[in-house]
Amino acid sequence: MKFFFPSVLAAVALTLGQLLGQTPSAVPVVVELFTSEGCSSCPPADRLLATFDREQPVAGVQLIVLSEHVDYWNTEGWIDPYSSHEFTERQQRYGSALRVQDVYTPQAVIDGRLEAVGNSSPKLKAAIQMAMREKKVPLQLQVSRSEKGIHVELHAEEKLPRGTEVYFAVAEDSVESKVSAGENGGHLLTHTAVVRSLTKAGKLAATESGIAMDLKTSTRWGKHLRVIAFLSEHEGGKILGAAVAEL
């Protein structure tokens, strides 16, 4: 892992918003959907997340989506192959920070600041419109394949609060599952931006503006991958800036 200082890295950002033809002024807003293949209310939320990702329906916003499959539904007859206790714990930290009495699925957390029912388009759009008003740190993200997996370089274009945490997520698109048991038994489910790994890269000091590292990949993952980078006040805290790049 390497840290960069302001004069070291001058990179060209490659973001999903640019790939979709959006203007650079679009405000990045991160939508994390906590979902499960064992929950019958989740497939509509999964489809809504995919629609938001594809259509980018909120003017002036670059939506960066993450699908995080929790594991507390795995006792209901179906073990979600994309689930992880790591995401359950992440959702619980958000629940504490946002003072949500009980976490649930499908739950969407927007920029670590707000939460909404994940299958409600009006509530999601309202939360996104609120989140876009918050100041964001502009980020430049470069990704490339390497012998070790995926090489990432992230650069912040302005001074960051001391102790800002950096995260990299590798997410897989075009994911399908034929569910054979549980509440969704017999259904073919599709997912977008399924988080395969979430790496806490470290904290940035006030004098640092960037970081570079290699992320491990797996042969079990498909070819349609994207990398999401975001800055957080602390683990389970507000997101201060984000960027996304496709491989």
C-alpha cells in the first residue's frame, strides 16, 4: 500500500458517470442496499437498484450503488451465496449511527447519512435529493488489472479531515441465482453491483491526498466487475466522497 501527497499523483478520473455521459459536475451519492436472497421483499429492491444504476434518475446526481447481502436470512431455508456476516455488521453499525431500532431488509443507506426502505422509489429519491446537498470531496480513481488482482489509485482533490478512512469495494454485475428454497424458492433472481470484497485501505493524514494498492480477486467472480472507492468519517460513518470505475 502506498500513500500519496498532493504533488505526486495527477490522474485522470474514470467514473461510471463519465461512461454514461454525465457531466463532471454531477454529485456522487452512494446507495448501499442491504438485501438477501432469502427475503421475499428484496427482489423488488434489487430490481429498483438496477434501474437506478442504469437510468440515473435523479438530476445532477451520479448514483454509485452497492448491493450488500446480509447473512441473517440464511437460517430460513436458503443460504445466500453472496451473503457475508461482514455486511450484517456493517448494517448494524449504520443502524446504531442512524438510530434505527432494528435493521431490516431491504434497507438502503444513502451516503451513510440517511436510510430508506429499499423497494420504495419515492423514499429513495427523496433521500438521494437530500444527500446531494452535502459537500463532497472530489476524487479521481484509476483502476487496472494486475498480477495480484486489481491495482487502484485514488486521489483526493482537496484537503481531507484528519483520520479520513478510505474504502475500496469490488462489485460484480450481471449476477443471477436460481433459488431452490426459502421465501424466494423457485425464482431466478438477478443482482447489480454485488459487493464481492470490501477493503478498508487505511486512514489519510491531513498531509496526504491519495493512496494506491492492489486488491485481491477470485476465480469464482465473473468478468463484469466495477471498483468503488469512498471516503468515510469513520467505519459506519458519513461518506465524504466517492468514485467508481469499471474494469
